[in-house]
Amino acid sequence: MLKTLEELHSQILRSIAQLEELTRAEVGPPLALAGVRYTLTRASRTRTRLLEAQIYPYLLDHASAEACPQVTRLQDTGREQLVSSSSHISVWDMRTIEARWPEYRAASHRIQTQMRVRVGEERHVVYPLLAALNAPAALPI
């Protein structure tokens, strides 16, 4: 579980860095942007499924009573952030991005920052817990 989560976090951060580079341009590069957004969305959704289906339940069953509130908080805030991210994606389709590029750049920067913070929180809480519990590589879903 930990190795898979680490790989997904790395992929997410690479995609955010690519998105950040693309949104520095004065004019949006639609094809490249669409590809990076797709890769980022796919990695983020895979990470969410892994956390919700395997990691959070495992930690809530096996972690100490002191650690469980941190896990629950991550789970709750993750769900809130999923709503925010879904809203961002639905508002900013490629046609709207091209028409309102300066606004998209600002909105994209905000969501990039949120995602970086989120990955940091997950790394800070989940990695040590999984490592300490010597969590299995994967669990049946």
C-alpha cells in the first residue's frame, strides 16, 4: 500500500509541476494542457480509491487510538477536497480555459497549491503509520 501511494503521490506532484509550467504561458497550450489534466485527474482518482478502499480502513482497524482521529480527519477533508476538485474540473473545461485563460491560470494555481498541501498531509500522517504497522503491499478490495 505504501509503495503504491508513494508512486501515486510522485505522479501527482510531477503532473502538478507540468501544469504549473504550462500555466506560466501567456497563451494556453490546449493539447498539452488537456494531457496533463487527464494524467493528474487519473492519478488523483486512483489515489483516492486506494485511500478510501484500502488505506483508511486498514489504518482505522490497526492504528493506535491516538492516530485514528488524524486518519479520520484526513478522510473527511479528502472528501471535501474531492468536491472542490470536481467542481474545478467541471467549471474549467477546455473551451472555457481557452476563453478565460488568465482566470484559469489563477484558479489552476489555487488548486495546485491545495493538491500539494494535501499530498504533504497524506505523507505526514499516512506514511509513518503504514510503515510502523508494516502494512501489506495490497489488500483485497
